[in-house]
Amino acid sequence: MAAITASMVAELRARTDAPMMECKKALTEADGDLTRAEEILRVKLGNKAGKAASRITAEGVVAAAVVGGAGALIEVNCETDFVSKNDAFLAFVNALAGLVAEKNPADVDALSALPLSQEGFGPTVEDVRKGLIGKIGENMTIRRFKRYEGGKLVSYLHGTRIGVMVEFDGDDVAAKDVAMHVAAMKPAALSSAEVPAELVAKERKIAEEKAAESGKPADIVAKMVEGSVQKFLKEVSLLDQVFVKAADGKQTVAAMLKEKATAVKSFTLYVVGEGIEKKVDDFAAEVAAQKAAAEAAAAAKNA
């Protein structure tokens, strides 16, 4: 049986907003597996246990650039919020966005090898990155980027922590509204058919466990599960979501786009630190360890 620490309970509570004792029970049942414990809470407590799952767990910046007919969205991470506001760091990230749009690197390694000079560092992106690490005193990594070319593009940045790029045909204003909608509602895919299979499978598993606890006949349980999955697909599919600016509170994104004679081909959403687990220090354990070390040192001195 895995030991359930205070830091593990705190991490699960931060992910789910569930009561502390419920978090401890779920972790005990899951033998310390945080992901499984989160699923258990979803079954027991419903969607309430998932509303904090999108909290940011790492620092950094998302930037966008459009150069000619190409555009890019990029995320670069650092260790603290303080550095994410550093002018040199921001200039570096914006330069990288422009390089991705202009040079079309295949991956992060290819981007790192491109020519760049900044703050007296160079001659490559990697040399500038290392130089800034030495100057600022904090690690920074190029995490991911997405490049588009050949279609109409619009980008939207919510501060520096959320970035969206939309590829579309039609009305520029409607496309910009969609980009803002994506930043606010964070859809997982353009349509229900494009929702990643692993997300659907996870949601189905949770729905099955929750429905099974109802004690209803198997045929009713099957309908409950299917209903839950279909509801989930509508909630996470861009075209099926209710448009954030809908005057009637009911118009979907698909209906708004049809009204504006606009079609969204694809989109990319980056949220800084999404999916990255930031280290959570167990301060109680650290203090206890320091106290034990001090007592051992004192005992050795007096021996």
C-alpha cells in the first residue's frame, strides 16, 4: 500500500476542488495513483471534481506571429512567473514565433539550430537560449509550436498564457470571435468526430462506473452511459458549443459561422503549462527532515 502524503492530497485537491477527506479516501483507494484517484472522484462527485483540472502548473509564455501567408503559435516555458514577464525572455519567445512562421522548422531541434542573435548571444537559437539561462539564472525550454500556411489565419492571445490560432475561410471578424471563444471555452476538437479517442474512452469509463452505481438494469445503464458520452462530446467540440457571444444564449458556434458564411478549417489552442506537473514541495516533510538532521548532528557532537 502506497503511503499517502499531505502533498499528494494537496495536489489532488488542487486538481479537483474536492474536499480534503474525499481526496485522501480516493488516493487510498487508488493506492497513490493521482490519475486514478481523480477518476474515482469524478465518479463519486460528478463534474465538480473536474473543474479545477485546467489550472496552470508551469510558467512561461505563448506567442503568435503571422509572416506573409504563414502563421505560428509557440509555447516556451520557464520556472517562475517573474521570468515570464522579463523583457529579454519575451523578446526571445516572439523572435521564435517569427522564425517558425518564416523558416518552417520540422521540430524543436530544427528550430533550435536556426540562426538567431540576441543580447550578445548567438549565432543559433540554442546559443541564445543557453546565454539567457546564464544571464537570467533560470532554465527555459521550447516546448511546442504549430505552423500554418496557405489559408486565412487569425490569432488571439489572452495575455501571454493562452494563445489561439484559427485557420478559416470567410469573415475575419467571425473568425476572430471564434478564436476568442476557443480561448474562453477550450474545446478539445473542431467537431465531435475529431475528439481524441483516448479522451472519449476515459469519459466512457467514468460514465460506466458512475452509471453502474445507480443499480438500474443493464439496458438503462447502457443508455445512461451513451447519453453521458454524447453530452461530453458536445461540450468539448467547438462547432457544437454554445457561442460565447450568442445573444439568445443558445446559438452554437456552427450556427454563428453559417450565418456569417464562414468556415473554420482547424484551430490550435495552447495554455501555458497545460499537462505539465509542477513540483509540489512537501514542506512538513522537509521541516521534519531538517529537524531530524539537526538532532542527529547535535547527538554526534555530544557523543
